[in-house]
Amino acid sequence: MTAAMNAKTIITTCPYCGVGCGILATVDDAIAHKVTIQGDPDHPSNFGKLCSKGSALGDTVSMENRLLHPEVDGIPCDWNTALDTVADSLTSVIRQYGPDSVAFYVSGQLLTEDYYVVNKFMKGFIGSANIDTNSRLCMSSAVTGFKRAFGADAVPCSYEDLEAAELIVLTGSNTAWCHPVVFQRILRAKENNPALKIVVIDPRQTATCDSADLHLAIKPGMDSLLFNGLLAYLAQTDALDNDYIAAHTQDFEWALQSARNTAGSIEAVAQDCGLSSADVEKFYGWYANTAKTVTVYSQGVNQSASGSDKCNAIINCHLATGRIGKPGMGPFSFTGQPNAMGGREVGGLANTLAAHMELDNPEHIDRVARFWQTDRIATRPGLKAVELFDAIDAGTVKAVWIIATNPVVTLPDADKVKNALKRCDLVIVSDCIKNTDTVDLAHVRLPAAGWSEKNGTVTNMERRISRQRPLFPFSGSARPDWWIVSQVAARMGFKHAFAYRSCADIFREHAALSGFENNREDQPRDFDISAFGDLTEDAYDLLQPVQWPVTKKNPNGTARLFTDGKFYTASQKARFIAIRPRPPVNKPDPNYPFTLNTGRLRDQWHTMTRTGLSAKLNAHKPEPFVEIHPLDASRHNLQAHDLATISSLWGNMIARVVITENQQPGSLFVPMHWTAQLTSRGRVGALVNPVVDPHSGQPESKQTPAAITPYRALWYAMLLSRSPLVPGDIEYRVTIKGDAFTRYELADRTPFPSWRDWLRSLSGEPNTPHCLEYSDPERGIYRSALIIDDRLEVCLFVSSTPPLPETGWLESLFAQPQINKEERLRLLSALPPEGQEDCGRLVCSCFNVGEKSIAKAVREFNLANTEQIGQRLSAGTGCGSCLPELKRFLPKQ
Amino acid sequence: MKQKLVVIGNGMAGMRTVEALIESAPGLYDITVFGAEPYGNYNRILLTPVLFGEKRIDDIMIHDFAWYRKHHITLHCGPDKTVIDVDRNRRCVIAKDGTEALYDRLLIATGSLPLILPIPGRNTEGVMSFREIADVEAMIAKSRSKRHAIVLGGGLLGLEAANGLKQRGMHVTVINRADHLLNRQLDNEAGDLLKLQLESKGLHFKLGCTIENIISQNGHIAEVELSDGSFLPADLLIMATGIKPNIELAKTIGLDCEQGIVVDDTLQTSDSSIYSVGECVQHRGELFGLVAPVYEQAKVCARQLSHRSNSRYQSLLPATRLKVTGIDLFSAGDFNGGEQCEQIVFKDPALHIYKKLVIKNRRIAGIVLYGDTGDSAWYLDCLKNRTDISPYRDCLIFGRPPLPVAA
């Protein structure tokens, strides 16, 4: 901490993606939860940079929608009552039905300490491994891939390797939007080293592709084939590192044979992947000729019924070329959550034990039991996420405790999950948010501390452990998850094992376990932070970001694994896995002719419980949408701005149509974020097929056969209101929180008797003189605005046909304490008076720059590159996440 | 020798014609004017401000006596100079007091008379119309000593009178047979808005009813009985139920008359030496009550009289631009709409603004603007030119698009 720094500036870590950016949070007002967020220039993951989401964290720490007190059956109560209820209920269920009748479903959002305690409680003391985590949905295939290849869940690389690389292959990763700060590091590396090539493999033309030297718009799900083809090509072109293969690997022949059998010719691979042979050959050639290659893979690879195989197909190529454990090389799995890695370390998955030990290894089980001093430890793997909710649905699991996650939105076949929870005897949910689709179904609600209040550690995707530190005292009765779980454990008779006084206590125990009996030269365990086993409270508070392993021998951590060519398998050699590529399980058919792909957006996080509170973050993509290729759109009678019903065998939803060539024909893309809190029919999880990878249990969230049809409403409406309204039961409803207003997009197929009466009852303002109205019944148009004391309170735009007018200028009027007469008279036209400009849809969240302003500046000042746009408008000079989008405003070269 | 032009009627229509004539053809005629009121030509529209006390009689004179002298116009004015006959054979105009004037061309501009409904008791003291300076003087006198004024008629004139009397401190009730005000100029909605706005200024209204009976006491009006059976105290009753063309003289002398003096597009009557303009004429079946078409007639007639033009009077679109008690109003075309008509409406009750455009076949067919008439000229152009408004329909009512609207 520099001397000049205000005493109230706290160094902490971002709670969103796996990049794990360091943050300097300056508390401006602890009571009002006002905080200024900056990147920590000293943090080795981000060096001061933050993305749009991280930068807007200050908007998300308000008391809005916070769960502040425990509730049992909807009635607020004190902690003793709630904890007794939970302990007594779990005890009674376990007594009657056994330990496997309870389950935990937890989260990569938990801090390592919380995660450790809940795992210890479940696996060590309740005695069941029915604890799984939302990381199952995100990177369990990557875990399987690493474990199969390396004998341990060990990510070999560091971010530095991206900077040292000369070829970066980004496969199944929209890095630009999902890991923006690392993507900016890649872009800077490319600036510094023009020889660095970037290849993007993605069915979609994403923002990441804008910076790529080569984009392979692969047919959905064909990654294994492409990488098998690469392995065959490497062998054929003598690009293998035969010495490495011989010295440090096993089973190469099997893998190569399988690669040759399935992907022996570039032409066949190209055809099956929907690519041109020339592009495939170019990629293979670059790979063969570039030693310093990093392959980054993420959900596009993992979220697949053959996700593990895809990971191993990628790893195979790195092993075959010896490109691992050296600077600028390696297979690099990008995780989606802030502590997905921490979760892996504590054994958050149903098939793993703490400290990277395994539930299928009796020696490990014995060791952990001795360490925990328990005779109740689980001895076999538990139910993985999808199976777990199936078991709840089937009634074999009677009680579930969900912590810091929202499975009713994020799991595949999400309506089934919802119904399963509805019929479950006991649903306990710990969350910091009062209303989520999952919390709404809970019998017991436990108020957890939020990001700004929690204390502990997280591990990012380069194995870097960083501290998250509290900015504010706990709100209301909120408590850390480790405390809640420990209290319940104590009440169930395990007080001796859960007598933690602080999170440092837990961290020390976690660290000690990682070093416990971890000294066998022939069988070391990768996860070892034993150096922290006796960390003092002060040292814990001051803990600097560090990459594990951190041992007495290596007290400063380890940037890169496998530098000695030794792996964690029994033979200490890396294993090749023979891969037989498999297409997605469910194939499109005439009824469901599209492949539905899901994914993240730049400015939203998961189920929007926090990012959805930030007006700025809602502005980029305010509504759930479906992307479709122009040919498909015209074939299915869809126009831009239409609404469409998207359906699969499992469920359906309504979304706004976005027609774009970024989407390949035959594919649809829908973002994953929207919930029933914010939309009536916007949950894409309801459509996703509940098909899982047989090895990892990870769902195939990116390939579901789906159909799309126009949703022709009788009316479409856009409602803006200064105070939130309850528009009622409307078929299509989206709630968008804005700056000083809430926006509702509405549509329905039943006629409305009277808009005027509806608006009056909705706004509680019966006094019509305050109401401006515009109507053109022939066009089905009704518009109204409520203005009180020259302040705009509500405005409503209805039309029988989309699109409704653009809202930018109208939204800006809510920021004004008063509107003038000219604005008032133009209001219902939605067209700003001359001289007042609508800046258009938000592009740059950091500096609030809209597309119209950018287009105008580019036109008027003949701007030729993003730097010039930045100089003129500041756009793109903050987090840089919008740089790919800015490029699209520049004149075509 | 100069030709002689005689004008019967010293009002706005006749004198506008004379003014235009002496401007375009000075000295062409010897001009003689007969007027039944003892004044020069005054602006009848401004009688309301006189009633308010905002203006004096002098302020509303368009042409005072000096002007007639300056232009060598012989003016015979006053009740004695009321023209009682025209000898078309001799081409001679004869006034009540025997004054005669010969003409080569005669212009009849006798205007209109208030329509007095045949209500029992209508001749009682305290019942009057609102038409001339004398009426205004009488109204002002009454307002000084009396409390209750009744105005029969919710048209423009009635509302002006009501407002004036209210300003003069009287308790005023307007009675109108139609159920909304200004029913010839406004649709229901705008009429209702006007009523609300005027009520907030302290006027009272009884709509959808008429006066059945005028009850007097000591020869002076005391009460009116309404068609709904109610009674209202009344010290003054202004009859403002409309006007009728003043065609007595024209009929007497045998000109073709229907409801008005029938004129052709050159404003000529059935006698080729006699012209007629103003509220007394009937042109292609249409009668007149507003100043704009009347002035247009004056312009055409002056050109005809100067032999220098083949200009023709064409019916203006029935567009009404009004300022009632300070409220801007505009209406034109088929503003009530009807079969196959669509309506685009904007309302801002707090600002007292209401706009309606009647659309038929993608074109503006009718316009009502209340409170904000800024775009009336543009809408009227669109209406006249039959402009297809579909490309900017959704912003039409918000005014002329600032930019060329691309499809």
C-alpha cells in the first residue's frame, strides 16, 4: 500500500470472472455503502485494469434487494431459530433417510474458506458426497481433462505465458467479453509483438474474433475432430517432439492412432467442421511451426457431452509437441467464476475430496478422515449437479441446501429444476440477495454476507490466491457462509471440528491439509500451500497474491507447472487420451432445426442479481435476445426487433430478434443471464438439454436442438418509470434497471381494455391533468407520460407493431430534475428537440458513450482507428472491453 | 368623367374593398359610402377588448373620418343614412333621410344581423345582441349595476361576450344548445377542454339546453327558464346564437338571394353593375362569418372593380384560426372525422394543449389544434396539397420533421 493512499482504501479482489483482478476500493461512505472502485496497479493479474463489470462494482453494493434477516417459511426470525431449524431438520432427515438424502449445491462464488467448511461438513461429517457446485456447469470437463492427462487438476500456465506466446489459440472462448482484462493483456502482447498470431475457434463471430488473425467458424461441437486432425497433422509433418513424448508421456500411440482414424485428412476434417481446407491447413501450419503456443479453452469446449475429450484432444497436441511447462506454452483452461479454482482446491465437486484428493482413492479418504478426525467421512462420489436435481425431483434427496447460486436459472432443463425444488421437502438457501428465482422457492432463507462484506481468499485461473477483504460491516443480520455452516455443524454435534474463530483459522487448516502427508517423492500432490499452514492472523490479512504451489521450498509460489516434465500420475508421466470425436448428443431435426448456443454478455454476470443492479451495465444489452443469421431469419419470417419464441423439447422462451451474420446459419445464440425476476419468459436454461459429459458430468449447454417462430403480439409496450412498478401478468415482460428509472419491455397477445386506466392504476396517479397522451388507434399506438411538477415520472409507449421508438433520449430525461416545455411537447415523439442528441445504445460502459455519438464522431472527424475514437470520446480507454465493438464503427479498410 | 362607385355598408368588408381599390387604382372612382352606424369603419372583432375595457372605441377604428376626407370619399353615416332603396334603373341609392347617390358600380356590403331566436319575452329590456358599438356600450352600462348575465350561444361571439362580462365583474352563465362549445369550430374533446379552461376562469355553462322563456319584472328581464326546467336569475341576456346575412335591401331591389345575396366568382350579383362582399353574400352555397375569406373577397372584388384583373374568388378551405379568451385555436377540414377516417390525437391537459389530425387515405383530412397552433400552416399545406403523410405519421403531430424523413 502506498503511503499516499487513503486509510480507507482496501485492497481486495473482483468477485466476477476467473481472471481475479485486484481492486482498490475506497470507501467513501460506509453507512450508505458508497465506494470508489479502481484497479489495483500492483496486482499481478490485472496491473490496475478492470473491465466494465468490475468497474461498476460500486453500483452493486447497495441495500437494494439484499436478504438481511433469516427467514423460516417466509417469516423473519433470529439466527438461533433459523440455525436450530436447519440443524434439527437436517438431523431428522438424515436419521430417517440416511446421509445421502441430503444434498448441498454450492458455488464458485464462495470464498475458499466458506467452500472448505461446507465441504468438510458434508463430506466429512454428514458423511455424504452429495455436494456439488455450479462449477460443474462451467469447468468440470477441464478438471477431468487435466486429471486424465496430468494425474491432477493442475492448470499449467500463467498469464505471463500469454505474453510470451507467439501463437494463441482461443477455442470456445469469447475472451474479449468473458475475460476482458486478460484479453487486453493479449492485445497488448500482440501490439508489442506483431509476430504473435491469434486464432479463434468459435461457431460465432464474437467480439474476440475482431482481433484474430484467423477465425475458424467451426460447426458447433466439432472441436475434438479439429484437434485430432491437428495431432495427425503434427505427426505427418514431423512436428512432434519425440523426445518429450518418449521421456514424459505415455499412451501416445493410442491417441495418434485414434486421431489418424478419425481425422486423417485435412479435407475431411475441414468438411466435417464446416471450414475451408485452406483455413484448417493455415491453422495447423501455424501451430506446427510455432513452439510458443498457448491454447486457451473455456465454456465453448467444456460445456459439452464430450467436453472432457475436447480438453484432452487439446492437451494431446501440447504433449505431443512438448509445449508445456515452458514459457509461452501450454493448454490453459479459463474458468468462469472468481473461485472456481478455489472450489476445486477444497474438493467442491461431488467426486473430489479436499486438497485435490479423490473420493475414489481409499488412501486419500483415509488421510482426510484422519486429518479431520472423523469417522463419518463419505467414501464414494456423490451426485453431480444434474443428477443431484434429478434426485431431488425423484424424491430420493429430501433436503437441499443451496449456497450462493441460482440453479433454477442456470441448470439445463431449468423448469424441471424449479419443479424439483417446489416439491422438495426442505429447501435451504443462503444468499445475499432477497429475491432470486431460487431464493423464492426456499423454506429457509439465510442471509449471507456479500462481496463487499466477506473476508477470505479466492484462486484465479492462473492458480493465484488473492485476498478478498471486507469494505463494510455486515448488513443487517448477514453472516459469512463459513459461520452459518459452522453454526449448523455445531448444532448437529460436530462443534469440535467447526470451532473456527476466523477465516484465517480455516485457511490455515486448509493449507495444512494440502501439506498433510504430502511428502512422498513418488506420489506428490499438486495442490500444496503448506507454507501457509501456520500463517498468523496479521500475515493472512496482508497476504499478497501468490500462485500455488506455495511450499517451504517455494515460498513465493510457482508461476508454471511441469517444468521438470514430471506429472502426478502413478508413472509421473503425462497421459495421452485416445479421442474418438463425438458430435453433440441431440441433433437438430425437422421439428427443432437449429442448434441453440448459450453464453455470456460483456456487461452481465451470471443471473444478474448484482450486475442487474447497475444501470450502466444494463445499457449495453438491455433485453434477452436471440441472434440468428439473416438467411434463417428470412426463412422463418423474422425481422430485426421482432420477438420470437424459441423452443426445445425441454422448454421455451421469448426473446428479441437480432439478425446478424456473426451467427452461422442453423445456429441460434441466446445469452444465459435473464431470470424470472427480470423477465416473464427469458430463462434460456429452461430450453437447454440435460445431457452431460459421461466423465465430467458437465452439461451440454451449448448445443440444444431448438425451433424459432415469430412471436406476434397484439401489442408491444415500453414503460419507463421513475419508481419501480408491477406491470402484472404479461406474457412478455422484461425489467431493466436504469439510472433513475426502471424500464419495462412488454408484449402480449391479449388485448388491453384501456391503457389509460392501466397506467393510472399502475402509477397510483388518478389525476389526469398530469398525463400527456398521444394516440393513433389505426396504428395501435398509444403513448402517455406522467409529469408532476415538471418532473417526468412515467412514460408508456404502446404499438401494435415493433419496433417501439428508441429510448435513449427518454431515459436521459429521468436524470433531469425538471424537463422544459420543449422537451415536454416532444416527449411522446421520443425524438429529442434539435440540438439535444440521443447518444444511442451504450457501447462504452466506462465512459457512457453511445453508438450514435461514436458513429457521428467517426463521420465528422474522419476517425480511422480506435485510438482516435478514444482521444475524441474517451470510449475504449477504460477497461477496453468495447474495443472490438468500436472497430465496427470505423470505415471498412 | 370619373365613374361613380357607391358602397352600402361602412363595415370591414366594404371598406377593405375600397381600401384595396384606391391602392391599386387610385382616382378611378368617385366613391360614396353609406353606413348605418355613426362612426368610421371600425374593427368589429376588437369589440371584445372594448368590452373588457382594454381598448377604447378610438383604438379600434380602422378608418376614421379623416381618412375618408383624405381619400375624397363621401361618407354618409348614422341611422338616418341607412339605405332604404336602390333605383336600379336610375342607378341611384336612396337613404332614409332622402340622401341619394348615383352609381356606375354599386357594392353591397351590408354584413349580417344577429340571429334572434323567437323566445317569448325576447323584446324585454336587458335582452340584446353583441354586434355593434352601441351594444357594447349598453353591456358596459349594465355590468356596472347588474349581477347576473346570461349569454345564449357558445360560439365564438358568445364566449367573447361572456368573458368580457365576467371581466366586468358579472356572474356569467353561457347557455348552448349543442353539448360542446364552439361546435362549428371544434370537436367534442377540444370543446370540453375549452369549457374546463373557461370554467377555471369563473365562467358557468349550461350545455345541451336552450332558453324556453324570458321572465321579466317591471319590464326588465329578471329570469330565464331553461329547457331542462331550471331557472336562472338574469339581469342581462346576450343573444349570441349566430348571425344571418343582412339581405333585406338586396331582396327589396330584386337581386337574386337565397340565404345570402348570390354572387359569382367575381363577386358580381345578378345585376352586373352590383357587387357584393362580406357576410351578406352567398358564394357557391357558402355563407361567411370569419374575417379571412371576407378579406379575400374584398381583394378579388377590388380587382374586378378596377377592371384590371380576371381574378376570381375561390372558396378557401374552411380553416378557422381563432384566439378565444387568449387561447389559440385552429381547425380545418373534416375535423370531426367519420367513416374511413383515422385519428391521431395528442393531449397535454396541464398545458391546455390538444391536437387532433383526422387522416383519411394516408392524408390529412381534418385538423383541430387547441392551445398550440404553431404547426397549423404546415398541416393546412399538407391538407391542401393532399400530401401522403405515411412516412412521418408517427411524428406528424409533433410538428414538421426537422430533417428530411428517410423511409
